[in-house]
Amino acid sequence: MEQIILILDKMDYKKKEPELKKLFTTQQNVKIYYTEYEDSLSRKVCKWKYVGEFLFHILYWWKSFRYAVKIYKNNDSAKVICINPIVGSFIGMLNKKGKFSITLAGFLFEPKKSNLYYSIRKKLVSKFLNNINNIVVYAKNEVNYYEKIFKVNNFKFVRYGIDYEAHDKYSGVLPNNYIFSGGRSNRDYHTLIEAYNRIREEVQLNLCIATRPVVLQHENISHIEVLKDVVLENFGSAMESAKFVVLPLVETEISAGHQVLLEALERNMVVLVNRIKAVEDYVTDSQVVFYESENPQELSKTIKYVNDNYEEVKEKFKNNREYYLNNYTFTRFIERLLLL
């Protein structure tokens, strides 16, 4: 009987275990591990000034390494499908003898300001990747991008999917009428804030951004409400009462914004997002309102248009939740991974 190890990245998926196991055949013995990216300690230290980000990553990596060691030691030869990319990378590091056949999902390797740090990371990651069979990325453009960097041809594009069942209620105070934005990686908040400030008085909408203050430290946020207490579990709750969502992404060759984009679709929200390839892999004009990247003038016009014609726009995108359920649930995502 074929041994399958499925490593998931949310404890909430325990509720779906019977459904997930049905995706496998009777000739496959499936063992599921549940992992997390953060805990109460890492969330606490990330708020500390100066050293918070550094300590957060140390704790994050250490937690992931401990998961990897436990899984590797407690299992014999098996096919591994790992949704947590950091845990998967560490398992790849341990897999020198090829005990596991590994599919690692969600690989991401971002450029860094320090060339030395980037080079060291590149060499370390290259060693891990040699022991991994399939490296799954969530944007089609990333396949060629990473193959050029790492000189390997085992990168595969699979559309992401995620469930948002842990809907904790956001306990903070929100305005009555607001635009919502949020997230940390690969965000272009400068364009959003500049666009908003041009028409702030005209549209009579507040702008709430759910992110860590350090992300906005170089921006003029005097007229912005920064929701620094929003976490993953209540992100959707803070989003759903907004009039619409703006997702401003950096023009990048790597994947960006998928979790926020899909949660906005799941909440049946109107979404404004700049047109980049990583987003076009998932949605079209039938699901979102596109605007040109790094163009605050166009974004301000788009915000004004959506606000002035809101009922018409809302009607156009009334099936966003249905589109999400048909394509981007976690079960749909696992189905796609199993086709590799």
C-alpha cells in the first residue's frame, strides 16, 4: 500500500479530514499532519520595535524546523505533499537519502536588499530543492523565473486554494463607511494612499489598512486608519463590512496577494486590484475591477467610479462567492495537486 503524508498549514483543516481522505484511493494509506505558521509568542514579538521582525522570523523558522524533524524521524518511505513551504524546505534538507518523494507547495523566494544575504539564502535553498521532486508555485510566471535562478526544471504551476472557515469576529472599532485594504508582502500602499488622498473629501469614505505599522513607516498616514490588531483569523471580519476592497500589489514576477484576493471573493466583495500576471492567473474582468499598476491618478478615478456607481458594480460581481466555491476552495486545490 502506498504511504502518503499530507502536511497542511492550518489546524482548522482537521474538520475537513474525512473529506480530504476521500480524495485518495483505497490503495493509499494517508497520514495527515497539521502545522501553523504563527503562534501567540511570534505574534507578540513581531510588534516589538527594531528587533520584532527578526525575532518573528527566528521563531517561525524554528517552529517549522521542529515540525520537519518530527515528521522525518517518525516515518519511513512515503510520498509527501506539503502545503507549508518552510516545513517542506526543511524536510527537503533532511531528505538527502531520498526517503521521501516530496511535492512542496507555495514556494516563494523574494529578492532582498542585502546581496550577501540573498546569495547565502540562494545557496541554502538550492541544496534543499535538489531533494524535492515537485516544487509548486502559485503564479504561472514563477516557473521560468525560478528555473533561471536555481537551474532546475521541477517547478510546477498549480492554482492556489484555501478555506476561510475560522471567521473570528474583529473586536476593534471600524468606521461606518470605508475602503478596506490589507496584507504585508509585495504591497504598493504608496500608490493607494496617494490615490485616496486625491479624492478623500470627494468620496467621503475612510481608508482602513490592516497591516503592521512598520509596512507604512515611510507613508503619510495622517488620514488613514491602520488596523494593526487585525490577525489572520479576523481578517475577513474586518474586511466584510467595507464598501469595497482595494488590493494594491507591487509589479512583481512572483506571486502576490492571493490569500486576500480569494478571501475577498469568498466574502462576495467588490475588489479593485492592479493588473499583474499573478492576479490574471486567477481572475478576469468578470470578478474584479482592474487598474494600472503604480498609477495613482487612474486608481483615484477607479475608486470614484466604483463609489459613484456602486449598486451597478455590486450587481456585476454578485457571483464572486460562487466563483470562489467552484474554483478556489482547499479541496479544489488538493485535487489539483494530486494531478501532478
